[in-house]
Amino acid sequence: MSGPDPTHVFPMKSIRSLCFLRNIVVNPQIEIGDYTYYDDHQNPLDFEKNVLYLFDFIGDKLKIGKFCAIASQVKFIMNGANHNTGAFTTFPFGAFGGDWVSGLDNLSGGFKGDTVIGNDVWIGYNATIMPGIQIGDGAIIASHAIVSKDVPAYSIVGGNPAKLIRRRFDEEVIEILTSMKWWDWEIAKITENIPILTSSNVNDLKSLMKQH
């Protein structure tokens, strides 16, 4: 039992607006899990244009887990965008070199770490993820949201700045899903259990957890 080939760029027959990202990203600072896709009717192969201010001399990474769904024009702002807000001016003099190189020591606005997107995360159209954000497994980011704070697993957030709308499930179900980590199963087992994973039957989920 198997699903689409994770090594294919375009996993859906005759559809060229959706691609598996792991097969097209070339920047070593971007890590993508299997089956995570990007949907863009203009050009899904140009995903890296949406990862902004990612510089090798800073060294931060964008890490996206498995089975994530990323809509068109989602943007990831990385640490290279951070200007020094504690200085008297935010202008990045040191970046221009020459006689302005003396500004390099005070150039950075701070390193907020890697941006990490969990597994089974859905990011809606034109959402923006700010530097160093951690988004938990199973979270949903609403369209046009500006995410400036970490997002707990299985939460729905939206707005500018993004705020919690609600948790997707109660604590018991979230604990089961977090422990189960179905995205790490062999693909044959995932395929076999798709009817349960795509349902909302808690009793079936609990039975599946006992088998795992």
C-alpha cells in the first residue's frame, strides 16, 4: 500500500500548480519533510522567493516537517531582516562596506533562531511567518495572518498579529495525536489508516492509538 511517490515533483496527474517541496528546494538552509507541498498557480517551483532575508553568513534555517500544506504567497521572514532597534538609528550602515564598515559590530537586530514548522501544518494564503517562530504539529495558520509568536500544536491562529482562535481538539485528543506522531509511520501504515486519520471519530482514534 502506498500513496503518491514522494520523489516526484508534481504528485498529482496533470496538475502543475502543486509540488512536493523537498524535490525542488536547493538552499541548504531550507529543510523540508516528505509529502509537504506548496500550491501556487503562478509557479510553485519558485517557492524559495518566499523565504526572505535568508543569508548564509547568519546561518539560520527554515525547517518544515512532513505532510504540511502551504498555500500561495506564504512568506517566511528570516533573521537577516532584523535591524538593530536598540541603536539610535536602524539604518544598516555596516552592510554597505567601505568607510561604513565600522557599523558592522552593531548591525544585527538580534538572532531569534531557526524557524521551525511542525508536521501536518496548514498555512493559509499570504500568511507571513516572522523570524525564529516555532509552529507546533497540526496547527492551522489563517490566510493573511502575521505570525510573530510561537503557535502551540493543534491550534488555529489568525489576524495581525496572529492570535489564538481556538484549539482544534480537546486536550485528550491533542495528547493522543502528539504521542502517536502518525507522520513518522511507514507509508503503508498511514495509507491503511487514512479513513481514521481523515475522520473525527475519537473512539476510532483511541483504538488506533492502542494498536500503535
